[in-house]
Amino acid sequence: MPGLFYIMSNKPVVIIGAGIGGLSTGVLLVNRDIKVEIFEKSKKVGGRTSSVTYRNHILDNGFHIMPFYKKSAIYDVMKEANIESRLKLAIVSDIAFYDGAGFHKYPKGITDILQMSLIPFKSRLSLLKILLPMAFTSMEKTEELDKIPLTEVTRKLDYHSKRFFDAVCMLAFADTPDHISLGEFARTIIRANPFKGGTSEFAYPDMGGYDRISQVMADYIRETKSGVHLEKPIKKISISDGKVNGIILNDDTLMETDCVIVSYPAYHAINQLFDDGIFDNEFIKKINRLDKTTSVVEVHFALSKKIDSRQVVFPVGKDYASKGIFFISNITPSVSPPGEHLLIVGTPIKPEETDNPLRIKEIVTQMKQELSEIYPEFDSALLWERAMAWKLVEAVVKEPGLVWKNKMPHSVENVDGLFFVGDSTISYGIGTDSAAHSSILAHPKIMEYLSK
Ligand SMILES: Cc1cc2nc3c(=O)[nH]c(=O)nc-3n(C[C@H](O)[C@H](O)[C@H](O)COP(=O)(O)OP(=O)(O)OC[C@H]3O[C@@H](n4cnc5c(N)ncnc54)[C@H](O)[C@@H]3O)c2cc1C
């Protein structure tokens, strides 16, 4: 039985970080009877997905949604451990565009594009000409497109079709088409294709708070003899003769282990957790190239009235600051106290703008103006607002040349027992889905090492 030898050794596998990547890896390992100890530096599990309670509302760390619903890598991890029923999911499928004149239904699948009222019929045909071959190509073929920008195929399109791509890129990548790799876009379209076993549906934890997913995973890990330890930052990974032999905790104690899995952005970890000389300069340079991330401003608004029954609205056409309006209380009422409604409005910004309170204030003012134009009841219903900015959305942007196999590898040749997972490591998918996907891909390699 793989891992049997390791079970007999009393040293646990150590995972650094309790975000979706670290916890997914933990779930897969304890499911194979491997003892793991997860060390998380913050007070909560969830990493970038952790939420807070504010004025009796559950506020996510920016808007979070699970792409590919029950076809997501997160769901696959839970199914593998038989714990998927512990996470009740609300479907997010009532999505619309707003073009200044009215609302238009967002296409759920490729075939819906023919009926999409947002754009003229002729533009729908040119969209299908691009999307259909993508939806039916193979995952292997998409690798040939990884270094090509999405705009290579969209640049000749008319204005109407281009705004469709703008909205899809906002929904899927919180970014604009010029930053997206054609290969990554094509994989997303394949995974959304029901004829290829995919789905374009999204989901959100029915109990409210995206970190519910991490809590379910952490509970499962704790039910075994394994542990998830909070407020325990790891200072260093100790390596001797090309082999991991322990971790150094914040109080400088050494905990022995033969296997460490790092689950936070690799370009930070390789510069923080290791003595000089472990990685050569070329490798460090290559991994540091990944340190490019999308930044966003997102504003929570609490309202005393329901101003729309839709779940998500994408303002398109004009230069709206509000790129996506997410009516979270319409996805699940559990996020808000009775009689109150929560929404979050987001827009991508330049990383340096995240530190500029005046710029953020300007964005919030523009968003509020737009919301009252679209929804005349918005002003009278507004109870409070709370703006936040994030520099690190996904660990790696979906830029050409920085996706899929160009990301951080799960293991390195010169150090035995050292693994990397999380959204900066080899994986495709969106945010949390890619963090879980990396864990699924790394799992057999970790098991092979443990069974040696
Ligand atoms: C505003 C915003 C909106 C987003 N929207 C979506 C969305 O809609 N859908 C989606 O799927 N994804 C979304 N994402 C992206 C998603 O949150 C991330 O891709 C995902 O959570 C990454 O998971 P991870 O486990 O790789 O890393 P993380 O979540 O960053 O987890 C790493 C963990 O490691 C811990 N850690 C770091 N250093 C140490 C140390 N030395 N010792 C111990 N612990 C340490 C950190 O505290 C953290 O908890 C969004 C992100 C943001 C910020």
C-alpha cells in the first residue's frame, strides 16, 4: 500500500499554509492515511479566501465564486475524500449584461450565444466562429496557444463582440483580454463545454462565506490524527545533503520531517524559506518572473432593499468603473441579516493604485454614481459601504507565457522531499480551482516519494 512505510515512520508531512492549495493537498494525503501537520501563519484557515463578519454580514475577501461548479478541481478533491456532501453549494447562474439601455442574458453555454441579445446576430456568428473550434479542441492542443495573447484572435472583431470578451475575461480572470493567454482562455472554454463533460455554472457556499470550503477541508483533516495549527508562521525549511530534514518555527525550534509542502506563492517562498545556494540564480529568476498579479478594488454595499433579483450583472459598453456587480444576498441570503442585502462591486486596477486612498475613493464615488444610474433606488437603500483593495488576486496573471506548465514546478530536482502547490504552481483553472488542481497534480508525486 503506498505510503505504508511513511505511516510507520512517526514524522508527519508538513504543509506550510492553510489556503485552498494546502488544505486540498492535506485532504488528499489524510485520505491515504498519511499524517499531516499544517502550519498557518494567520488566525484563520482559507488564505486569500478567508472572510470576516462585519455589521452582521459575512464579507468575503473580495468577491469569490467557484468556477465549474461540480466539475471544479475543489469538488474533485472533496469527492475523492467523500466529503462533498458537507459543502452545500448555491448555483450562480442568473447572470446578465447591462449596456446602458437595458439588461441582456449572459449565455450559459456556447449554443446560447446564438440567442444573446447583447450583440447583433452577425457578431454572434463571428463569436461562434472563434469559440466553437476552441470548445472542441483538446487540452493538449491548447498548450500550443499558451504563448499567444487572446487579443490575437479578438483584435479583428467588431465593438460588440469585443465587449462580450471583456465581460467573460472579467468574470473568469478579473482582468482584460490583452492580459490573457489564448491557451488558458481555450482551456476555460473547453471546461465550460457540456458536450465535453464540462459546465459553465458557478457556485458559492450556501451557508455564506467562501472560506466555508476551507473550514470543511480543515475539519476533515482534524478528524484524523492530523493537525491544522493557526498563528504558526514557518521561518525556514531545513535542508541537508539535498534532502529536507525539518522546518524551523517562529520560536526557532526545529521540527523534524522528511517531507515539506509549500502552499503559498512560490516566488515569495523561494526567497523567504531557504538558505542561500539551495536554488540557482537562473531558477530564482525564472520563478520571480511569475510575480505578476491582478489587482482589484472591490466595494461591499449593504442595502435595506432588494434592488435587483439577478445574481451577477456586468456593466458593458461605457467606461464603467463597476466591471462586475455581484448580488451576494441573491446567491444566498445567509450572508446578511434579515431585511438587509449585500452586494459587492469590483474593478481591476494598477497594483500601485491599491496603496492610494484618494484613487480608491474616486473609484468608489464613480461606482456609486453608476449604481444609482442603473438602479434609481440605490441611494435611498444604501446603509453602508466598505471598500478594499487587493494586490494579490491570483498568484500569477494569465498572461501569455506565464500559464499552465510555465508556472512553478511541484518539485525541484536538487531537493528531495520538497514540494510546491497553490495557484502559482503548475495547474490551469481559475484562482481556487487552480490551487486545488495543483494539489491533484502534485499528489501522485508526493505519494511516490513517501512510498520510497
Ligand atoms: C479579491 C480577490 C478575489 C478573488 N476572486 C476569486 C474568485 O472569484 N474565484 C476564485 O476561484 N478565486 C478567486 N481569487 C483567487 C483565490 O483566492 C486564490 O487563487 C486562492 O485562494 C489561492 O489559494 P492558495 O492556497 O494557493 O494560496 P493562499 O490562499 O494565499 O494560501 C496560502 C496560505 O499560506 C499562508 N502562509 C504564507 N506564508 C506562510 C508561512 N511562512 N508560514 C505559515 N503560513 C504561511 C498564508 O497566510 C495563506 O493562508 C480571488 C482572490 C482575491 C484576493
